[in-house]
Amino acid sequence: MGLDSEFYRVERILAESGAERRPGETLSAWLARAEQAGLAGSEELRGLLNLHYRLRFDPAGLNPEERTRLKLQVTSWLTRNEAAIPSRTT
């Protein structure tokens, strides 16, 4: 459940910029480390991570409105930040 979470798109973009998750590192710990490194500086990502965690681990999951919010907010974040985050693959 939740393996199709849009939050994984954020993780991929940040990993491409050099902020890969370490083996066994939780998304929460990884995001905190990325924020400290200046690669993800936004409380918005914390809110998205909370929705992601609920989608993945809460037996009730997300209601349709919350799932739509996760999709839209991830898309919005990516639109605003993807070009600003340096990629190691380019």
C-alpha cells in the first residue's frame, strides 16, 4: 500500500542532486539531513512526508481528497524546485 506514492518523485529528484538516502535511513531522517545540507529547505516537504507516511503505513490510508492533495502538492513542489536543484546526472 502506498508504493505508488508521489513522494518518491521528490526523493528521486533530491537523490539525483546528491542527497541519496543511506541504507536503512528513514525518509524522515533523510529529509532532515537533506534540509540541513540546504538541498530541500522547505517545511512543505514535511507536510508531504506526513501524507506519504499515512498513505504507506496508516491502515486507514488517505481519503480521496488527501490523496489528491498529495499528488497536487508534489507536482507543485517539483514544478517550483526541480530546475533549482542541481543534478549530478547532467
